[in-house]
Amino acid sequence: MIKGGSHKPFTFHFRFQKQSKKNMSLKIALVQTDVVVGNLAANFKQIVKNVTKVANSQQVDVIVFPELVTTGYPPEDLLFRRDFVAHANNLLYNIANIAPEVAVVVGFPEFDGEKLYNSAAVLAGGSVLAIYRKQKLPNYGVFDEHRYFVAGEKPCVFEFKGQFFGLSICEDVWHSDIVQATKEAGAEILLTLNASPFHVEKMQQREALIRSHVKAAQLPIVYVNMVGGQDELIFDGNSFVMNANGEIVFHADEFVEEVGIVEFENGELKQALPTSPHSKEGNVASIYKALVLGVKDYVHKNGFQGAILGLSGGIDSALVLALAVDALGAENVEAVSLPSKYTLNMSNDDAKTQADIMGVKYHCIPISPAVNAFSQMLEETFANTKKDTTEENIQARCRGVVLMAMSNKQGKLLLTTGNKSEMSVGYATLYGDMCGGFAPIKDVPKLLVYELARYRNSISQVIPERVLTRAPSAELAPNQQDSDSLPAYDVLDPILQRYVELDESAEEIIAAGFSVEDVTRVVKLVNSSEYKRRQAAIGIKISERAFGRDRRYPVTFKL
């Protein structure tokens, strides 16, 4: 835990005495915002901009920001830096003076001189009106809050303009006892600050669980969630307001920055101004938007000049190109075709067709000269040996060298194009097609790749139809197909979901109806490929169990 570090002592102006609320009306703004982890100055400016704009134009009374908005989430081991935490604490006083007549609720890392808390502060008129310390610290999946924070122990209720508000932070509202205790402490409206990352159907899970708690406590909730990409995590926004009967009366859009305003009159929800139409397109559309946002924020927040990728004429790179263009604009994306002697003409044609449709700069650089040079260099060493995957991997690694050289020269991020099915079983070449800095579809199984590609084509036809219908192939050997090395994807993907995401044993998977041969083979491939995944680029999490933060297996192990 952090020791030392100077910051100003907090002063509290806290009142708790019921007052008359005749004809009392309050407007609350939900600021669904995208900040940069660690960039305290930029995050502060963004908070100031939002507070100033909303306070002046909408005449609101309370403005609520997401969890740890001052630092971004998750700040990880930045929280061990005394200067960083002290600076984050001191920012509160500047925020408190922005709009004196408005209560601004922000998440910040509170250091009390000895312990660090994940806290929410209520700021107004140059003072800190109240501070709430998060009580439920998640320590599962992608979360590791016990590493940094001490849990709070008490509910927090504060009065502002005659209304009594309770505070909670993210994981707290997943627990009915916290919601109930806040209600019993006198809360009439619950404000909750969140940095809840996206995975498939996460929004539905949040709303269903919170609805049950809200209805039981008869306590309306204002749920403000972060939006944006942070390494492999995507925060989807989807902020909402739910009345005491569990009905959603306001819903912000997903994957975009947005400010929503709701009005309470005499403690009851009056109306939402304005209301965003919530997306009804379904999970595939949400996943696509998440991937686009992930690419956009990773490139921009890390200062790259754009993106570059190898475009093979296959479905994976076709989807990644579409994502990159939608995220960054065609003018900031380059596609490179790197044909070998095994590359079919249709692959070259389809790659060029898609690049032309999407308007990106396109290069065709045959790799045969490099492959031949390496073959000559290794001819004596490889004498009296049979050709095998070694020669195939040389081709992939030649491509990696070319792509990384172009990335270095132009300051553009190299996007890798491997999917979750391939990463699971190690069907990829280390230092070859795994080269790159970011893997947009690393958590996307092969069957879902096709669904996403068809979804993108439903918006506008950018991926050639033949790419969607031809058999997938690495094209590293004559007439090669993925099915030569792997079970069919409609068999492979369900096995992988059970083994990787649900932690089912081989015996359980076989009992579910899969063949002993397929299950044994897939489990062996997954276990033996951990060393590859440990060296792979990070990729966007869209499932409940992604490789990396979620699934942390040892490299060396036996089962």
C-alpha cells in the first residue's frame, strides 16, 4: 500500500436532516465519458469541459461521472506511485470550484495518509460534501482491486437541495445488501459510478441483476458507466436510469460518449431529457461496435499514426481491415498483400478488390525472394531433412519482417489478424503471422468472424462474397486447408468454448456428445500452446473468458 505523499486534507459539509420537498425539482446529468488512464491533466480538462457545458446549457443540479474518472480505469500499478495518487487527490479541489451551485460526483483514488480507497467524492462550492468508499472490491476475471485498495465499511448518504442521495461504486450494486443498507441509511436516489467492461450480454446481465435489487429496496438508481477502450478492455457505456419499480426510463447509447439528463420531482422520476434510442441490433452489432472502438482508442491513445495489416484474401484479415477502416478512416489504414508461390490468384484478387472498395492504400509485395534467400541460407543446415512446418513458418516469418518494417517506418500500428480459435490451438506462427502490436479479433471465435463479416456487409458490401464462402486456408503449402490440421470449426469452436471459457474437463465435453478423438486432440493443442499465447499481442476482450487477464494459465504445466 502507498505510504507518504502529500495532499490537502478533505473538509466535509455533510447534513442529514429531512426537509420539506414541496414542488422540489432536480436535474441529474449522467456523463458517459472516455478518458485516458494516467493522464490526469487531460482527464481533468475533460471533466471541466463537461461540467461547464452541462451546467451552463442544461441548468442541472447534480452531475455524475464514472468510477475513477480522474485516473481512468484500471490504473493498475500506477496506484503505487505516491506522486500520481497525490495529484489525483489534489485535483478534487479544482473540480469543486468549476460550478459552485452544482454537485459534481467523481470517482478518484482516495489516499487518507495510510490507506488507499476506490472512492467517490461529491464536490460543490469549493468543498467536498461527502466521500464514499467502495465496499465490494472485485478480485476475479479482469479485476484485481484487492491488490490496490482497502474496502470501505459504511454506506454514504448526502443531502443536496433537499434531496437525499446514496452513493455506490460498480461492484457494490451487484450486491443486494449494499443497496438495501444505503436505502436504510436514508437514500431516496442511488447514484452509482461504474467502470464495468463489456462482454457479450453484459448489459443484459447488469440490468437484470440491478433491477432485482432496485425493486426489492424500492430505490431508483442512476447508473453511470465509463465508455472507451483500455488495452484489451472495452467499456460500453450503456448508462441508464431505473425507477423504483425496475423500469428503465433513460438509456444512453452504447460505445459512444454521451450526456443524458433526467429530472426528479419530489423524489420521483419526472422525465429524461434527452433520451437516446438504445440499440436493438443485437449482440453481433454490439460486438462489432466494441471491436471498432477498441481499435480506435488503442491506436489514438498510444499515439500511432494509423494502422497497417497483412491482407491475405481470407476472412480474418478481411474483417480486421473493415474494423480498422471503420475505426480510423481509410486514409489512416494500409493493406499489404504478401503472396507466396502457394497463394491462389483468387486470394490476390479478393484482397485487391476489398482494398479498392474500402479506399485504403494497397501494396503487393511478393515474399518469394525472401523465402528463397532463407532457403539458400539454411540449405546446408537442413540437408537430409524432410520438408515440414518449418518451411511453412519461414514464409509466415518473412511476411512478419516486411510488415514490421513498414510499421516501424511509418509509425503505424501493425494489427495481427488471428482469431480466438487459432490462438486457442496454436494454429499460428510465432514471430510470423503473430507479429504485431494489437490483435482486434483475438477473442473472436472463427464462426463469429463469419457472423461479424456478414453483419458488416449488411451495412455496405465491403468484403467480397467469395471470401465468405471459400474454405479457409493458411496457403503455406499446396492445396492446404485449415481442416487438414483442425476439426471443422463448427466442431472446434463449441469444444473450445467449453474447455477455455467454461472450464469443462475433457470427460465432461465428451459426455456432451463430442468425439473422444476430437476432444483429446483439441485439449492437447490448447494446453501445449500457452507459450505462444503468452508472447502474443494483446487483443480486445468480448467474451466472458478471454486469454490474458481472464484466463491465466502457467506456461509450464501438465494435466
